[in-house]
Amino acid sequence: MLMGLDRRRKMLGYLRRVNYSTFENTCKELGIQYSPPQPYTRRITKRWMVKKALCIKVWSREKPL
């Protein structure tokens, strides 16, 4: 059942990108409400924050010519 729902979600996403009016009619006929997937968010770890701070520190210095 979950595989079928995943396949339907992928097909609806494709139809939404290609032909939006058909997508709206399909959702209306099936009586479903499509919600797009959540955008990817990166997990912030202490290591990542330290690395980012170091990169900012290094790149903010003036480079000698």
C-alpha cells in the first residue's frame, strides 16, 4: 500500500510540473489534497558550526597580493 501511495505522489508531482490544469482536475475528481514534499534541511551539528566559523574567518581576511 505504501508503495502505491509513493507512486501516486511521484506521478502527481510530475503532472503538477508538466500540466497544472490537468493536475488540478485530477485532484478534484479524486478528492485528494496534494501537498508538496518538505524541502531538504541540513541537520546542524557542532562540528558543522565550527567548520563554518573557520571558513568565514579564513575567507574574511584580506589576501596579500
